[in-house]
Amino acid sequence: MKKILYICLLFLLLSCERIFINGELDGMWRLRRVDNGVVVEHPDSIFYTFQRHLVMMGIYSETEHPKNWYMGCFEYDGDSILMNNFYRYPGTDGIRVPKELENLYIYDTIAKFKVEHLSNDMLLLSSSDVEYTFEKW
């Protein structure tokens, strides 16, 4: 009986390994600080969620249904993140004007970030002129 339990546990662990392919990046992150060199902002309800090759971003409110949620594709190589192919969620219309994403601090339809720091509780990204600090949620 113990052998069967161990085998089941082993298969369970092996199957989960395929879901989380991005290490500590996978999961939900709360945006805590945005610094563009001139102004430092402290958003309170913006979340980014990374899993496999998809990113979901949005503004969360406890009193309302989630609003302004977007999904996109991303590539992570350990040193950088490239996000693109954004669309409103739910829906299928792609984002052609980056202005729609500015309330989430994304300023182009192809967003490139350098990973400055990544641990199990903190993520620090930078682009050419903005630094983002996230906490694991």
C-alpha cells in the first residue's frame, strides 16, 4: 500500500513540474512601486500573473468585479522578460493602441524588461526608463 502511495505522489509531483516552467517568476505579483526617475508611484491594486507563457494583468478591487484585465504572451530567459500580443480579457480583440495599457504601466504593445532581482517574494524589473517593484501575492 505504501508503494502505491509513493508512486502516486511521485507522479503528482512530476506532473506539476510541467505547469510551472518559469521558476520563481510563476505566480501572482502585486505591483508596489513604479519609479520613472522623476515620479515614484505606489499603486495598490495592480496585479500581474505569470504562468507558462501567458501573463495576465489587471486592477483588482474587493468591492467590484475585476476590471481592466488583459492577457498577453511572454518569454522569460532568466535575465529578461518580453511581453506582447496583449488583448482585453475576456475577449479576443488585440490591443493595437498602447494607451489602453498605460493604467497598468505598460507603455508599448511590445514590452521588454530586464530582471534586476527575482526571489520567492520580490521581483524587480526595469525597462529603459522605468523601474518596477513587485511583491509575491
